[in-house]
Amino acid sequence: MKISFPHMGHSYIAFKWLVEHLGHECIVPPEPSKRTLDLGVRYAPEFACIPFKILMGTYLEVAEKGAEVIITSGGMGPCRAGYYWVMHQYILNELGRNVEIIAFEPPLCDLKDFWKKLHRLRVSGGLSVKAFIEVIKTTWEKIKAIDDIEMRSHEVRPYEINRGDTTRALWKALDMLDKANSVKEIEEARREGLEVINKVPRDLSRNPLKVGIIGEIYVVLEPAANHYIQIMLGEMGVQTDRSIYLTSYTRKNTIYNLEGDVFAIARPYIKEAPIGGHGVNSIGETILFAKHGFDGVVQLAPFACIPEIVAKSILPKVSKDYDIPVLTLFIDEQTGKAGVQTRLEAFIDLLEKRRESRKRERLVV
């Protein structure tokens, strides 16, 4: 089979390896572009959120490249994301695209259905159970290594002397991982990739601001959707960390549930959890960023995303109680990089003045 999947950050490196080693031909989804969004906007419902539109455009692009099957995730709870794949399949059928979407729901929702879909991919690829398990394990190691390397790049970037060095080192490190074909090779590529990033010339005398990134999973994980906000902030001299990485999301929703801790932290502010999506997480993780000494938080939300709108209405209270500024950026097809950059620059200027003011207050005391 010719199989594709959504483009979400750098995860395509691992998923490409997975599809190929399951015995199928991989149609690698292109990074979302203006054309991708234009296609999505043309065929998606007007009031659908931007993740729906970008995915719609991506599916049409991979269909043009010959994809027969698209593998994606489903969802549960009040968020509309759990129904995306149903609507995407309907639109593809209406447009005469002969593409099947296979959606993997969280296993605890329907374990039998989950294993049935895995079995289909294994059998159609001609793999034994043992070989299939080995491919899954290797893919997981690759995803973990991708996240480790990206996390390290966001730690190093604010200290770089030559703008862009860290990003170039990141692409080189990811290319090493792309070529790794075993757990041993992945570990070697991970180690060498981290060394490449750690060799970036840095000015360690700097004391960068620390900003947390929260929000809806797709616009947080896909740089093309958020205009590469973490790289943008890093090149402004800001150290960033985000609430969602693919490994943490998978552990929470596929292997075992770690949401309870974040939900418990958010409960004083929202008792009717869950509200869908990552709305409750955005509240709880803002509190965690405040407790870990971050200077500010940026909330990324698709326009009309109800869970994030609910979170936004509560975050001013959290911001006041925990003394941490929060900037909300709603993203849709009209959002431009220049506008995002201008708002971020103003926010960072506010945080810097706030830090200086606190420093003067301490000196007076």
C-alpha cells in the first residue's frame, strides 16, 4: 500500500521509517505551505479550525502523489478533533479522491479496534508479529531521539553567537536520525546530533528570559502552523519550552494516562474537566511554568477552538494568582508571520522591563 499521514513537526522522520519498515510505500507529506492551506480553506467548512484546514490540504496533496491510505489519530471527549477524520474522509469521497483514512483511537477507548487496525497494517506488509514489534520499538526510539534533539536546540538557541547556527545544527542532527535504521544507530545518531548542537558557538554570559508554550496540540507541534514561533523566540534571545512533545502526548494518550496530575493542578480553576482538547492542560501547565520560574507564557490556539477559548477566559485569573504574564495568539488562515513577530516582540519587551523593575525593587530592599 501507498501510505501517508499528517505532517506534524519533525515526526515525519520517524513515521516515514515506520511505514517503509512495515513493508509499505511511504508518501511523505510535504511541510504545510500556502498551497496546503489554500486547498484546505477551499474545501473545508468555513468555520473549521486551522488544523482541520491544514490537514485537509495535506490529504489532498498526498492524494495527488498517489497515497492510497492515510493513517491518523482519532480522539475522545468534547473536542471536535475526534471527528476530523470522519469529515476529511467525507470530503475526500465527495471530491472523488480514492483515499482511505485509518484513524487510531486511544486504545483504552476500544482496544479490539486498535489491535484490528494494527493487525491489518502488519499483515498487508507481510511482517511476522516479532518483526512488527521490533519495528514499533525502533520507531518509538526514533521519536524519542527527535524530541531530545529538538528540546536541546531550544535550550541552546538563545545563547548562539551567530544567528541561525543552532537551526542549521538541528537540521544536520535530524538528517543523521533520518538515516539511522536500528536502535543502536538511532542512539549513535542521537549522541552525535546532540554533540553537533552543543558545539554551536555560544555566549554563556547571557541570562535569557524563559517563556513556556501552551495550547492546542497541532498548532503547538507544527512549526509551519505557528510560524516557527520557538525558533523566532530563540533568535530573539528567549529560552522556550513547550507543554507538548510527541513522546509525552503518546505516553499520556496511548500507553498510560498522565493527565491526572495536570488536571489536578488545574482543578481549582476549572472543575468541569475535561472540556475537550488541551484546554485544561493549558491552565495546569501555565501554573507549572509559573512554579518553575518562567517569565511568561504564550498560548497558541486555533481561531474558534472552544477548549482554548475556555482556557483563555480563565488564564487572566491564573496569571494574577501566580504572577506570570500570558500572551494568547489565535491562529487562522489570516495570521501572518509579521503580525506574530510584532506581538512577540512587544511581549518580550514587557517581560524584560518587568524583570528590570523587579531587580531594582530587590536592590532597594
